[in-house]
Amino acid sequence: MNYKNLCVSCVVCKKQTTTSGLANHFNRIHGTDEAKKARANVSNIAGAKISSMKAYLSAITRCKEYSLNPGYCEYCDTEKDYFKRKYKYCSASCGTSSSNTRNPKRSNKVRLFTDIIKKPTAHKEKRGKFLKVCFHKCTQCDSIILSRAGYPARKTCSRKCQTNASVGDRTYINGKRKNIYYTHKDGSQVHLESSWELEIAQFLDENNIEWIRPKYIAWIDSRGKHRNYYPDFYLPSIDLYLDPKNPYAMAQDVEKMNYISSKVNLLYGNKDMIKKELSVRVAGFEPAM
């Protein structure tokens, strides 16, 4: 019998340990001699390092032994990794392929669904055999949406189309906006989103001020997140962006408006204030500061 590894209990705290570690435990936990405590701690650290090294060398030895007689995947017959030596297959794809080979009915079902995605008309003669498939068009871009249920799970094909169907162009913190289609003085249709935007557009056209609906302006908030800001109007002749906002929206967008105002020429606020300021600036074609 190896007495060094015999399990014993400490008479003070009743903790179980080996015979060889009992003295070390007593000196480290219950002893009063600081020198003995220090020697016990050093002994524990050295023992932990030795154990770690032994485990590392043991793992290296096992890997070398496995490389001399490796296991092979039951499907593709390639050599399996040491950490997958207990599995039948070398990867999840091989396991799936093997399962489809053993179960041809399931394999045909998967193949049928793949064929339907590639050829939307293929379901007409095969539909009743395995699964029911429903095809419908996206309400915004007419893309084909495929679902397994008879009733369509959604009406749009993507997040972009969903947003476009809901609010026209983009989402807002204070709900949906109106969808107003305004006829520009050049005859083109422009999508506006509030009665204030409509009033500003009419004011610009009545005063023969050229304007367009601009693209978004990228900006970064205080948390470092990249965002997009959508001005309502852009006046190319004086390089000025317009954004009529009610008091609630201005209170919500303080950080955004301060950032954008430092990067571009921007005039935002109450619609009457914007029209009054434009009357001054456009009359003499003074650039916005």
C-alpha cells in the first residue's frame, strides 16, 4: 500500500487530504510559525507547477501516440483531429451528409426544398409529397418570399423594405410620419413626411429657391456608435441644409444637431423662423455661417 496517497482528515477542520499533504496543510492553515507557513506556501506553488507540467507532458505524449494510430471519419475517410477522436465524423457536415444518405426520405425533402428555391415553379407537381410551400411577393420591391406555411409569415423581404413600407424612408424616435407626395416645380414627385416640410417646400418654390432632398450625413454619437442623419432640404446655391423641427424633436436631438451643425451649414428649428431667416439670407445670397 502507498501510504503517501492515503486519505486522512485534519483533526482541526476535518478537511480531507493525503498523508503526504497533511503536515503542509496544518502548517499553512493552522500553524503559528511564519517560517513554516512560508515554506508550506512555496511547496504548494511548486507542486502546482510540477502538476501542470506533468499534465502538459502527458497531453503531448497522448497526441504523439494518437498520431501513430489515428482515427478516420466514417463518411469521408479523412484523419480525425485528436480532440475529435471519440466522434464518428470529422465535422458536422460529414455527419449531416451521412444522415441524409441513411435516410433518403429526409434527403429528398431537403433536396426538394432546395429545388423550389432555385425554381419557384417546381413545387406545382411535387408540392403534395413532402411539404407545403407558399410563394408571395414583397409589397415594396416585388422580390419572391418563400415560406413553408400556407399563410405568408411577412409582407416584406428585408428590414429596408419593412421600414420603407412603414414610414417611407426611415424610422423615427417619435413614431411614424406622414406620407405626402409633393409635385416639384420641375414636375417631379418628391416624398415629404410632415406638414411643416410641405409648407417649407411650397415656400421655396414660391420664391424660386432651388432645393433638393439630400442624402444622409454620417455622424458618431457620444458612445462611439456610427449613425446617419437625414436633413430635409438642401439649397445648393447657398450650401445650406434645412431641417424644420418641433420643440419635442429638438429636445430629443440636442447631441445630434450640435454635432451636425459643427460639420455643415445647417438651419433647423421652427418653420416660421426658418422662413424668416431664409428671406434674409437668400435676398442677398449671403452664405450661411
